[in-house]
Amino acid sequence: MQSVGKIFDYRQKSENGFAIIAALMAVMILMAVGFFSLTVTGQDVLISSRLVGERKAFSAAEAGMHKVCWLLNPFLPLANFGLPVVGIPQSIDSVRDPSITYEITSPPAFLYTINLYGFDMSKAYTGNVYGTRITGKDASYNSSVSIDIGTVYSPNPGDTQQGQL
């Protein structure tokens, strides 16, 4: 019976270092959880900053599209039909955010003619469609978005009996 008592005494003495091993394992698990959470958070920040940059670049391209629709006049003798110069970035708001620009990357080109129907269906109007490409850029996020648009310049009388409007 004494030998069994010695075995129990030996086991009790050997458990003295168990607390430090358990503490080290707990610290390792907490470090793994912390590293995982930092990795996921860092990726979320990168994804959201990329999305912000793309939205700003799209807004810049959209502002350029509105400028093209506002200024396009194919009857002007200028090569760009009254638009800003092709290939030169145009700032949207140089005071508040100078990093956002748009640029007309291809000059307006005649694509085709479409029929336009209005109030009086007996009169035939046609509109010329001009296509161009606009690129919006955001330098702070290093992002760019290109959009192709077709702008209708109208009305052009489709028959000779109407005269000019």
C-alpha cells in the first residue's frame, strides 16, 4: 500500500507547473484571436477605401458627362464641339477636393441618327447621336472609372416642310 501512496504523492508534486502551461496556452489562443481580428479589420478598411475611391471617381465621370450634355454643340466650328479640350483633366471642385478630376478621353464622334417622337406625331424629327468616353479619376485613392456615353443633339427637322425650330 505504501507504493500506491508514493505514486499519488508523485502525481501531486508533478502538477506544480500546470498553471503556467495553461496560462501560456490561453495567451497563445488570445494572440491568435487578436491577429485574426486585426487581419479581418485591415482587409475591411482596404475594401471600404477602395469603394470610396471608386465612388468618387464615378462621381467625377458623371460630372464630366453632365458637362458634355450641357456644352455639346456640333454646329460650333471647334474640333471639340465646344467641350473642354480632349485629354486634359478638368477639376470639379479645385478648392474642396482637388484630387477629383474628369477627362474627356475620346472626342465626340457621330454614331447614328434616331427618330424622335414628340407631341405632334405627324412631324418627323431626327436626332444625331454623338458618342464619347469620359474618365473620372481620384488621385487620393488612385482609382479611375471610364464611362461611354451617347448624347443626342436634337431636334433636327427630318423633312423639308417644317423649317427650322
